[in-house]
Amino acid sequence: DGGITQSPKYLFRKEGQNVTLSCEQNLNHDAMYWYRQDPGQGLRLIYYSQIVNDFQKGDIAEGYSVSREKKESFPLTVTSAQKNPTAFYLCASSRDREGGGYTFGSGTRLTVV
Amino acid sequence: KQEVTQIPAALSVPEGENLVLNCSFTDSAIYNLQWFRQDPGKGLTSLLLIQSSQREQTSGRLNASLDKSSGRSTLYIAASQPGDSATYLCAVPRSGGYNKLIFGAGTRLAVHP
């Protein structure tokens, strides 16, 4: 079955450490996104990519970095510059520029210890 | 700047009731509007996508309407069931970016037997 796989499901980060969240899709979607969700809030866009080897910052990109070397993969690195990284991170993809076929992964919960 | 608001924030109803969830947005120049469902600790599942040229969409017991001129959408759930318990989020594309979504904070629904 086609879908988006995020790993790990839970991740713990120490102060000053960089961590990478994995996102893989087999839907053949061109566009991929990373959103952050905090308790009681809607999702906020971190980064997005419309095509391989191209990506743009969203609303809250500071302290995060991404790469898009393959169509199927869009990993997110949470760097030590992100001062409040504890949140639920969701990866998504869409079939077209009109937002059709929006599909989300099951999320990664990141906690700073 | 587009803002999306959902009312109520939480709702608890007995099984079998028909209910309405509300979503409002400040910029009526939207391309489409989507409703998503999120179960606790999970990713989002797309429920309905309404194009700007449409006034409503139906899927099973769900019916979503869109009134662009007033900046409102409603999600109607008929004959609610305990399995409908989840958080429901609406989202609209941001200006100039059809597939980059702005989300409301969601309505947390509990349907009790």
C-alpha cells in the first residue's frame, strides 16, 4: 500500500545535539512538507519541497534543515539552534500543486531531555 | 495574513446526535478548503476537499459546506458514533501557495455511548 513512513516514532534529544527525522513516501508525489504541532495548536509549516533538489523555508524554519536528494525522501534535521524542539513532527506529501491527495505520515514525537 | 479559527475547541455529545463543527478564515480568496481528522498521537487523515467553485462535498455521514464570501466552512456529522471521537482540523492554502496549508487549532470531539 502507498503511504508515508516516518521514523522513529519517539525521539529523545539531549541539549546541544542534532537529530534527524526520517520521512519516506512511495506515492510518487512531487511535493513534500514538514509541519510542527504543539499541544492545542494547529500545524505550522517548517519546510517544503516541490521538486527534487529544491526546497523552501516555511513559517518556522529557524533551527531546522532539510534535504531532498531523492523524490521519495525528505529528512528533517533539528539542530542545536532550535531552542524549543519538543513537539510532534508531521511529514506530508501532496499529489499536485492544488493540494490534492494530501497524505500525512504517523508523526515523530521529539522530546528534549 | 490568513488566519483560520475553529469553534468550538472541544465538544462532547451522546452517541446518535447530529453535530456541526465550524471553521472560519479571514482571507476569502482561497483556492480550496480541506477537513482532516486526527486521532490521538497519530497523523492526519484527509476527509473532504472542497474546491472554491463548489459549495459542499459529501462522504458517507460527513458533509462539508463552503461559503467563501462569509469566510466560513462547516463540517456536519450525522448520527455520530463513538468511533468519530477525534480532533477535526480545517485547512486552507496560503496566498500564492496552493498546496502549503494554514491549519486551524482543531475541534476535539468526544462521542460517548
